[in-house]
Amino acid sequence: MLIGAEIRRRLPAGAAVEPVPGLVVKGKDTPVDAYLLTATDALADRRLSRPRGRGR
């Protein structure tokens, strides 16, 4: 799941994210930074798989 900086700041300490810098999105004039949420505290021992499709 991709999240923005504001949501990232609200995540619990056990959450794991990977940066996705320079994402070009509709409705924005400049690229935005996003984060791929890979695990939360409840899932810290079981990483979420990376999304499939859309060129991934």
C-alpha cells in the first residue's frame, strides 16, 4: 500500500516502510514522495508482499 508523508508520521513505531521518491501523480505539478507500507507492528514478523501488476 502506498502512503504519503502525513500518514507515515502517524504510523506506530513497529511499521516498516520503503521510500518511493519522485512519484508522478495525476493532479500534481511536481513529483511527490510516497512510502510503500510493507509491515505493521501486528505483522512485523510477516512482511507484506510487493504489489503485482502495473509494471511491477
